[in-house]
Amino acid sequence: MLELNEALSGILSGTQDILKQNGFEAVKPEGNPELPVFTDGDHSYMDFSGEKGKIRMELFGNQALLFVAQGNPDEIEEDNLTKASVNYFNLDEFDQRDIKSLCNEFNDTISDKFGFSSATGAKAKKMPTPVSKSAAKSGSQAYDGNTLANRLSAIYPELKAPYKENFEKYGEFLPEEFFENYGAQPVINTIKNGSDQEVKRLFKILNDIYENGSTDTQGLIGVTILGKMNNEEQLCKRAEEYMCDDMREIVLLINKFLASSKGAKAKEKMKNPPPYKPKKEKKPGMLSQMMAAGGAQNGGIPPM
């Protein structure tokens, strides 16, 4: 759940680049408050003015609205503002991920209305570059979640669209959400129904990225993806044949843990993760937490 000022601050931060590129500046209320927010009853809005015209971003009820007017700003009256974008908004339900998505909608509309070139604007962000094999093998870089998604999308074409959409929606790639909602199931289907050759090809990728990946990336493989085997005997037995030594025992213990009562609580936490926030201080990933919990239950998990 967000506070109103927190949501407005997030919208201002998420749209400031496209506003600046188009020459718009915030209209400040009297008293120069920290946020350039005007209130009119239940309406909260921010106004922006520039040589191309005027923009208003407004939150009212369950709507986030964008109004625009083109032309000389000195000649534009409030009645000249026209509704350009209407989006669902709910403080009780929204988190920072929803704010980022809303900002992307606003950015696209501003770009379309005011002719800012997408070649250099907010829509021009490129997908992050996967970590190369040479960089991972040399130790100069560790494989990350984006690299894992990129490699798996090469063997599962149906993942390419949601992989791209994840980045476009949030302005950065959120691997946990991608694998939880899209990326894990094709892997489980291959382990369950794929030929030996298909399973071998799959684990060639998973083993390589696990052995040369960051702790967070190992967590994605061990918990978010292979944890969905749900400790089913046949699936675990088949996967065990192809898993590298570094991950085999840990993944099997994770599956046992997830099948326990404590694991059920962990699954619920994974289904309802805390709101997305920009990266700050590094904290232990889900894999580390589960290893600690699983270690207490199983007499200890070997260090990675």
C-alpha cells in the first residue's frame, strides 16, 4: 500500500526525463512545497509548462489521468487541457512496480503528443546486455537473471514476448517476476515430458549459469524454477541425473523444504512478495534464506 505523496513522488521521478527532454518544468504552488502538488477537493495534480504547451498529471479516485494542451503556454487556459490518458490507480493495491508501469504509460503518451524522438527518449531504452560466457568464465562478471532469461528464451520462443514486456513495463528487467509467472513452467514441462536430449540441453544452460552465477541467480534456478518440481519423486529423480554437483544436493533439499509446513509459508511469501523498491543495500536472497531455514530443518546445507 502506498501513501499519496509517495505515489506522486514516484510519478514525478519516473517521468522527469521525458518532461525535461521536451522542455517542461513543474509549476510550483505557493510556498514551494517539496512536491509540486496542487489539491482541489479529492483531486491531486501536478502541472508542467514548457514552450510546447502544458501537461497535467492527476490522481482522482481510482484513476490516474494525463491532460495535455499544445501551443503557447501563456495562451492555454485550464479548459484547453484535453484528456490524453486514463489509467487505473488504487493506493490500497499499488506498489512501486505499478507506479513504474503507470509512468511508462505517461511517458509514451507525452512522447506521442509532443513529438519527442523515441530514438533518444524514454522509449529508447535497450534491453540489458547478457553477461558473456568469456566474462563469466574469467570471473570478471557473474551471470545474472537477465542472462538466464535470455538464454532460456533461445530454447523457449514463447518466452521472448514476456521477457521483452517485463523490461518495457518496468523500465528494467525484474527476473523474479518473469520466472515466477512465465519462465519456470517451460523448464518443468521439459523435465517432465521432454526427451533425454532436450533435458540435457536444458541443464547444460542451467548448470553453466548456476556454477558461474551470482547468489541471486542461483536462487532463481534453485528456488523459483526448480523449486516448482514440488518435491515430486519422478521429476526430482530425473533432474538429479543432469544437475551439476554444485546444485544437486541443494536443489533436492530445497524441494524437501518447500514440501514442509515451513516451506508452504515460504511459497506464500513468494506468491506475495514485498513491493518493489529501487535497489539499495544488498540483502540475502530467497535462496540464502531458504538455505538457512532448510539447514535448521535438515541438519545443515553444505556451503555453496
